[in-house]
Amino acid sequence: MIAMSNSDASNRHQSLNSLKGEAIAIQGVSKRFGPIVGVDCVDLHVEAGEFLSLLGPSGSGKTTLLMMLAGFEMPSSGSITLGGRDLTHVSPNKRGIGRVFQRYALFPHMSVAQNVAFPLKMRGVRKDEIARLVEQALSRVRLQNYCGRMPAQLSGGQQQRVAVARALVFQPPVLLMDEPLGALDKKLREELQIEIKTLHASLGVTIIYVTHDQEEALTMSDRIAVMDKGRIQQLGSPVSLYHEPSSSFVADFIGKMNFLNGVVTGLDDCRIEIAISGQTFDVARSQIGGREEVAVGRSVRIAARPESLSPTDEGERAIAGEIETSIFLGPHRTLIVRTEDGTQLQIQVPSSHRDSGVTPRGRTFVRLDPAAVRVFAREA
Ligand SMILES: Nc1ncnc2c1ncn2[C@@H]1O[C@H](COP(=O)(O)OP(=O)(O)OP(=O)(O)O)[C@@H](O)[C@H]1O
Ligand SMILES: [Mg+2]
């Protein structure tokens, strides 16, 4: 069990209002399961108090990395430190890390208050202190009036809020969350995203949050590590990942993205000229994603967000196409346009109260904002 004296415990458990996050350093961490590589040489420094998301498709290694931070999996190689302390040989319960996972891991036979009190009991905190801290933790997730309820008498969202209160009640410097909202419906998920983000901002705890939902990662994170095949493909702020993806994988994974085929027709030290559907566009070399080599004659993929394309009647410096359909989405409309080479594009146009609801159809030209695109080499 957890060895911590009463005085230790009560010193650390004074108030949930003054949680202090700690930095995490992951260095060269890999995890192999026999021949399978779950996590492949990950280096990641998470700052104290940061909200960092691990985002990636299924099987990309997010949970495996989190499990090594929690101490439930041992790295095959590499090291993990928390606030400068080496965690490699520290058991999960002694790491002082809070955890919330996808399935509501509440104890079904314990009331809400007993669930939240559990980590404090394990740490030998005094009874009156437990009562005070449990109340404080439950009011932070707005469930102070639910102390006596059993988990089965709560909604999914309420159960996850209890799980958050239980993870935070012993004031861990770090909170690990693995798809904590995965089982909830979209509206509730969005509400709880804001709630967790607000809680994070007011507490100062370091949060590492696993999700495969890019919108969720964009909403909540200070930084996002995009994972694929056990590696971090790109690490950056939501804004930089959205506008400056370094690979077509990241470009495609974050937000909606259109890809157009083009050919490099000219280049100098600062600019490249690209032909797309017989039209030429001039873009800065800084818009080339990653470390891609470009040369005249090279085939490229041009990534353009739906909001950087617009329909126009004029054919000059625009790509000809046919509007196939359009979708009304409240604040904007998405036009689906098929270009002459068969590429399907999504174009976002603002909608207004004057939107007639009639789908515009027929021939159009698509203007592209050359300053807003990213250019990637096309794989052979
Ligand atoms: N105990 C294990 N034994 C063998 N292979 C494993 C084990 N745990 C994970 N893996 C493999 O490691 C890789 C990463 O798995 P992981 O669970 O970390 O992915 P994930 O990104 O969390 O995916 P998801 O979004 O589906 O939860 C996968 O190929 C998976 O099959
Ligand atoms: Mg997982």
C-alpha cells in the first residue's frame, strides 16, 4: 500500500485551489510487445501546468505511452522523469499521478463520496480532512449535492465528473486522461471538454490527455502531439498544427483538408510556382511542409483548407469545377465541388439569415488563397 505519513499527507492536501503541476520528461521511450512496436523512441517534454494531448488514429501508441507514464507498463527502453525524479522503477501508486480512463472506473458498491474519499483513505489522511477535501473536490465538478448517490444512479457524464474529482482529490501534480469522454454523446462531450479545460486553467495541474478526436484536441490543448505508428509525427500548438502541418498525414488528420494535385513549374530561393489544372500559383518556399525536396517537374500535393477556397465566376487563377451539392451547417455552408480532373473539393462559405436553402448547382470556378496552402511532395 501507499507509504505516506499523516503529516505528509495533510501537508500536501491543504487545498485543491493551489495545485502545482510538475514537468514530465520522456526520453527515448520505446515499448515493444514481442515483434510489435507499440511506442517507437518518443522524446517529449511536457511543461509544468501544461495541457498536452496525445492525438492519433487507433493503434498509434497513445494508450501505451500513457500506461508507461502511469506505471502500468514498463518501457522497453528510455526514461521518464516527473519534476526531475526518475519514475522508471516507481510503482503506479507511488507516482502521485491522477488517472481518469474511458470506462467509468468508479467502485460500484461505494457512494460518490466514498469513491472520491478512496485515494485519501489509502494515503492515511485524517477523517475530518477527508470530509473537507471530498466536499471541495465534488464542488469543483459541481456534484457537491450528490455525495450519497451510488454510481449506478448517475448519468455517464456525472460518473466521469466523479472520476475527475477522485483523480484530483489527492492533489496530484499530474493528471492522465485516456479518452475520458469517449463514451459520452457529442453534446455532453463538448460541455465536459469546456468544464475540464476550465478546471485545468484554475488548478494549474499538468494534464496529459489522450484522444483520437482532433476537434477535442484542438478545443482543449496548449499543445498537441500527433502520433502515428508509435511515433510523434508533429508536436505543436493547435494553431501551428492547423496552419503549418509538417506532413500530409498531419494535414489530413487535423481539421478538414482538401488535396489538389500539382506540378512544380519554377522555383527560386524564396518562391515556388505550381501548376494546378492548367493554372499557375505562386507560393512561398516556407509553405513546403516538413523537409520535402522540391524541384522543377516534381509532382506535389497542395493542401488547402475549406475556408481558404472560395467559389467565383471568373476563370483567371481559379480552378474550373462543378458544384455537386451543398450542405447547410448553420454558421456556414459546405459546397462540394468536383474539378475537371475528378478531385472532390470542400469549400466553406459563410451562410447568413438570407440563406435561401436552395443548393446552388452547376459550373463554378474555385479561387484558392495561395498564401494559405501547404505543399507536400507526392509519394511515388
Ligand atoms: N499488451 C499488448 N500486447 C501486444 N500488443 C499491444 C499491447 N498493447 C498494445 N499493443 C499494440 O501496440 C500498438 C499501440 O496500441 P495502443 O493501445 O497504445 O494504441 P492507441 O493509440 O491507444 O489506440 P486506440 O485509439 O485504439 O485506443 C497497437 O499496435 C497495439 O495492437
Ligand atoms: Mg487507446
